Amino acid sequence: MSTSASAMTVGAYLRDLPPDRRVAMARVCSMIRRSARGVRESMRYGLAFYELDGPLFALESGRRHMSLYVAEQEVVLKHKDALPGVNAARSFIKFSDLNRLPLDIVEKIVRDSVAARRQRVAQGTVPTQAELLKLWGIKEEAALPPAAVAKVAAAPSAKAAAKPAAKKSAAAKASAKPAAKGAKKAPAKKG
């Protein structure tokens, strides 16, 4: 996972990346947005997600390489031979240098994936998010977004904590004194 796991938008995710990665990832993001009309972009699990009736692509900047995860496995396998020097498997394309990634082939993969997804939607055979996370090797529990930050008031200093206690003590003494004085002033009843 990237160091940008807490980014709320793809733009923030890209801004947090080192300059060389930022340029490469921004080019791939831009190509996906341009080639996959109707795809919704979001940040989930520390990855840039592109969705069309469920996750279709995810993009990640890892420690050693960048990964484009593709939901439509058949499409990646169809174009795999056109991706020499790039680690392409049935559901992902991993690359360390944008210059070695044939963007024209990746663009075909994106367009063909959108067409394949639309066919799946018509057939009612769209994979679930859980199935895709498993396929992509992303553990759902490990990929959960970070918990919301709760603001906790700082513990007061000993001196500051003593002030309210002293005020309460003084108030208690003040309210007890008039009652005691009143009891002394009341005449004793003889019976």
C-alpha cells in the first residue's frame, strides 16, 4: 500500500506521491478517465478506484512498482503478449517505469474492459467487490480505511485540576456554614 492510504480524493493521493510516481500515476489516471466514460473515480482501501457497476480498475503506487488492477481478467489475458517487459497477469499490470508501459495497449485494455463490464451488467454476472479484492490480493480487513481521528481533550495539569476541586470544596464549606450558624441561633426548645 502507498503512504497515501488516508487520502480522501485521487487528487490528494497523487499529491502525496513522490514526483516521479506522481507524474506516472497521474498519466494513467488521466488515461482511464479519458478512455472509460461513465466510470466513477474514488479512493478506497488506499487505492484509486474506478467503478462501473462495481469496481472495474484500481491503481496503486507500491514500494517497488505501480499496479493497475483490472476486474475483467479476459481482457488482460487477451492483450498480455502486447505488454513486453511489464509484469502482466490475469488481473493486474505492474510497472516500475512509465516509459516501459505501452499506454496505447493499456488504453485498449481500459476500453475493452468497459465494454466487457457493460456486457456483464446486461447478463447480470458482475463480480462482487469481495471477489475482486480477493482476485487482486487485497485483504479486506487490512485494506480498511483508517479509523476516524477522535479529538480527545488533553489531560489538565495538576495545578489546573486542583482549581475546580478547590472551588467545589470552598462552595461546599460556604453552603455548610450558614446552616450550622442557623442551628446555633435557633433557640432550644424546652419540653
